Amino acid sequence: MELKKHQATAQNDEDLASLVVHFTPKEVLQHPRYKKWIEEFSPSTHHLILNECSTCMGSQSVHRIQYKLNMLSEDMFPLLGDKGTQLVNEASSIHVNKKQKCEATSYGNCTQTDLNLSNLSVESRPTSPSEPYIFPNTFCSYHLRPKKGLDRTCELRINPKEYISETMSIDDFADTLQELHRDLSQSRKRLSIREYPKILFLGTGSCIPNKTRNTSGILLTLSETQNVLLDCGEGTYGQIVRFFGQEAADRVLSNIDCVYISHLHADHHIGLVGLLQGRRRALDNLKLNKEPLYLFARSRFWLGSASTTDILNNPTLPQSEKQKILEKLGMMDINTCLVRHCPNAFGVALTDKHGHKITYSGDTMPSDNLVELGISSDVLIHEATMEDELAHEAITKMHSTTSPSDRNREKNGKPRIFCLPTSARGMRSCPDLTTIFLIMLVSPSITCRMDELPLVPKLYPSLRLMFAEHYEELEHKAVKRQLKIERQREASLTRNKEKLEQATQ
């Protein structure tokens, strides 16, 4: 009733609603009663609609980084499938003093906007648009005072030409890139690269997501129809949609048969509920009726909506049940071990039906259990949260530094490793490890087929040039911290010497 005075029956124009914001699900938006209620507003009223059909994921930086990385390898760094953020159209560049007109084709079907790129000025914008339904992107504005109305000039837009140009302007980068492409081409001819298994790093960060790294999440693709997810930090579902695009993401989500949670710290599992909801929607969209996925986690981690069989009272999984799971997942074996982190933190080793073995540490200090579990692994995914000079802090927080991670690799008898620094505050410089591809400062959206692993270290020189400014900044911070440690050590020696002299007097 309060809104009646702002609808078409308002007694004066000043009472008419200029803008109505609808945080409204698609199903409600399509309901006849809701449509009738909307029609009671004046034709001059704009309706801004925000719901699950909004496609802009609100980040330009992830696209900027991915376009740059795509220059190195289109296979390992494919362009993101997220099409919700529009590309800059050179023929209709957006200027500060211009506005864009937004015309929605059908609010009832939640159809996205058709943009008229004629750059209409504020004065020429109609006061009573024929289709006043706005599906905004990030940074879309609506000015109430002064009454300028819709302003889309600051909306996020992707400019690939700009990103590529600023990268190619780096000294020596063009020559390094050409050499990389030549080296990769020659190396691929010598390798027999199979499509599966494939590893996609959805997140390598800790605590909370940021614009360059999401929290922990690794998608292991065993075949065209079988996916396994190792950890599921906040934003994992969004990363899948961003990487594959909505339609392809539905297929990927529907093919996730198993989620493994290494331990109960929030940055490793808080995204699970969102992932399950997204998977349910994907199955509905594809009209599939698949069994609930398997959840491998500590017994305290229990979700009624994710379980069909109660095995919580069993100290171990019955062999018959395990074999059934292995067959469904297309695996030869799955084994776990306790690692040194929080209580009930586990590492896992997965062996597919072709004998490929992948070991994942989760968060851990150097662990003999993990070394034994990972013997003869093709890939060891081992955390390296701290650099070596922060060894004391790593022990306090029960994490690993880079050197123990590399020693574990040597003990496991294979030269291939992905080393994951999971703390933005802990890792300040890039260690010089010739056999390790260190995922740092770059988008976590790298996908790599198992047979491509020998090619990954070849990217390192180009990455250092591409992110030279960030690398130098981190090196500078590392030097400052090292000097601080040395000053503290000298001060401690001086104090001990003074105490000794006082004691001998």
C-alpha cells in the first residue's frame, strides 16, 4: 500500500517512482500477479532487475590476466568462457560525457539487454522508454539527484587489444614469447599428449578470494564424463562458471561425481553448499537424473542433502562399497593419510584406471605419511605457503615452505610437481626452482593435461617478464624483511653478550 502513491495513480509527477530495483527471482518475475503489479507503475518508471539471470561477474582483472596468459599458451590458459562482461567495441568507444541507452527485449523471460551503441547523450535519452527494464552490469549507475537517469559509462568492459598491447610493450617480451612458442611447438611434436587426465586449478589462495586467486579448489577431469573436485573453497562454483561459461559449466558440474575435502578449515570447504546448489540447477537445466555425488570428508562434515547412505558409524569404508565407488569414478585406487596441520587433516592419492597417480597434500607441514603415500606419483600437488626465510612462522601455523616441498618431490621419485603457495602474506618472492612451476601472481585458471607437465616450466621466463613489476616488488619486500631479520638477530646477540658480561662481573 505504501507504494501506491508512487505508482501511476500518483497525485503529482514528483511522487512518481523514477526507479524500482527488483531483487527478484526469475520465477517470481514471470508470475502474472507480479507482472500486473509492475504495470501499475508509470511508463516513465525504470525497473532495474537483479537476479540469477544477471551475467556480469564483476571483475575485469581476471579477464585482463587471462588474456595475457593466453598469449603464452592457448591450451594451458584458454580464454574465460564467462561472456557476461562486454567487450569494448572500437567503433563505439565509451567516453565520459556519453551515455548508453538500455533496451531490454523481455523482462518476463529474463532476457539480457540488447545494447544500442549509439552513445545517446543525456539530453537525447527518452524520458518514457518503450522498454524500461534494465539488466545492469557492474558499475552501472542511475542518478536520482541531479536527475540524469541511467548512466552506463563506467560499466566494466573488456579490452583485449589494450591488454595484449601493454604486454607486448615490455622490453624483450616479444622475442621471449616467440622463442617460447617455437620451443613449445617442437616439444609437443616429441610428446604423445592425451586429453585426459586433466588438472584445472580453480583456486590456490587462502582465507578469502581475491581478484587474482580464489580459495582452494582443484578440478580433476578423468574423462569426458567424470570429474573429481579436490577441496571446495568459497567461490569455487563461480570459478567454474567463469572459466567454462554457463552452458559448459552445467555439463562440468553435472559430471562431478566426487568432492574431496582435505580438512575442515573454511577456505577448503565453505564453497560446497553453493557448488551443490549449482550442480542441482545444472542437472535440472540438462534434464538429468543423476545420483548424488560422493563426499569424501571427515565424519563431522555431514550434509543430509548430500548423502544417500549413512556410513558414519563405520570406522572404515567397507571394501565392497569402496570398490563400487572406484568403478563409478573410473579409478583404480584412492588412499588417504593423516598429515600435519589441524586435527583430522588428510592427504590423498588418486590412481586412475590407466595408472596415473596424483597426490594432493592439502595444507600440511612436511609429512612422512605424505611422502610414503605419494611414492611413484606422476603429480604431487604440495602446498608451499611460506618462503624458506619464514620457516619459524610456517612451523607455528603448521604449513610448509618451498624447500621441504621440493624434498618431498625428490623422495617420491618423480620430477613433476605443482607447488601451491596458498598465502598472499607468506609468499613474497619466487624461488629459483628449475623443476617446479610455481603458481603465483597469475590467474589460478591454468589447465594442464598430464602429458603436458614437462612443458610447464618452459613458461617461467615469459611469466617473469610479464609480471616483472610484481616480481620486483615482492623481491624488494623480501629483501627488507631479510634485513629486518638480520637486525633482530644482531640485536639479540648484543643483548646476550651484555647479559653474559654482567653475569661475569
